[in-house]
Amino acid sequence: MNKMKKKEYIEKILKPILDDIMLMLSLEKPEEPAQYMINYLQSKIGNVYGDVLSTNEKNELNFLKEEIKKYKNM
């Protein structure tokens, strides 16, 4: 990927993800768009990378989710 040009990276990697998120945001119109985007991306990671995450990485992800909830409720 180091040899991939910025424009190519944006078009091939980022744009499809951002297009999906923007579509879902426009359809759902969540009150907290940032949290919605986090949840959306986490669901995609689980679907795409769920089998390749180590147990430690899954535990860390769950820990961070709980930390987000704590700070959100402050």
C-alpha cells in the first residue's frame, strides 16, 4: 500500500466506506452522528475482520466500547 498514490487510496479504499456511512446517516438521521459512525464502523469491522482479530484485540475492543459508554454518561 505504500506505493498506492493518495488519490488511488481515497478512491479505492476510503470512498466506498465513506459513501456507505453518508448514505446511512442521510437515511437514519441519528441525533448523535459521531456515535452512529463509530457503531457502523465497528459493525463492519466485526463482519469483515471478526475472524482475524486475536482474542486480546477483541478484549481490548470490548474494553474500549465500555470506556466510551462511561464517558458518554458523565
